[in-house]
Amino acid sequence: MRRSAPAQATGLAVAIELHRVADWRARFDVMIRQSLSRPFDEKTWNCAHFGAAAVIALCGDEHADAMLAAVGSQSYSLDLSGDDLQIQQRISSVLGPAMQNRALARLGDIAVGYIGRRRRQPLGIGVIVGPRAAFVSLQGLRYYPRQVIGQAWGVG
């Protein structure tokens, strides 16, 4: 599925055509298992890297360069309040526009989550894992109910 018009508006790379590979489920399961205890690191394992790893697991290694270029060498702290719009633009540059109905997000899709009073504290980029969404934390992956999802993007 090609989704390029919104990406051009961001000034970032144009969205790429993504299709899930035949063994996406097994690759995704391995990626989640490897991420379970991997703690947050501002430069090497942050929410953007986690999202990129999910897309690569679902759609294949040939998308690694595009995903890593979209993530860039940007450091993301656990306090993403100032980075929220930039994160959404970077996701849209690769995956196209966010879903109109985030309740339709399926296993492996990318999400941006929010918690706190009036949902003002961003959790960063997460990945849909069944009835929950997984986000990177200092202790490894942390799961939240889907109600925290502010926006979601389909992957492949």
C-alpha cells in the first residue's frame, strides 16, 4: 500500500510501499521477545528504534535503511512532550497518514500513546501487541491497554 501525499507535506522522505512478509508473525514474536528486557537507552534503544524494529520484523530487512533514516540519529528522552509532533511526522513520512479509527490497529501496527491527566504525557512510539500496546521503558517493555493510544499507523 503506497501512501505518499502526506509525507511530502512534512518535508521528510516519501512513504515507502510496505507489505508484510510471509513469516512476519514469527519475526515479530522474536523481536518482541528480544525487546522484553532491553532497557531504554536515549541513543541506541528508544521508542523510535523499537518502532523501526517492528516495521523491519513485519515487512523485511529491505526496509531497514528507510526506517533507520526516518528514525535518524535523533536521541529521544523518556520525556517526549516537546518531541511529539516531530515523532508523528517521522512516522507519517514512512508509514503514511495515521489511521482514522485507531481501534482498527492490528498486531504489529505502530502507535503513539499518552497517559496522565487529560492524556498529556506522551509514552512515545509503541507497538500493538494483542489487546495492549508495548512501549520502551527503563526496565524493558511496558504494556498498557489500548485506551492510551492517541494515534496509530498501519504497517503493511
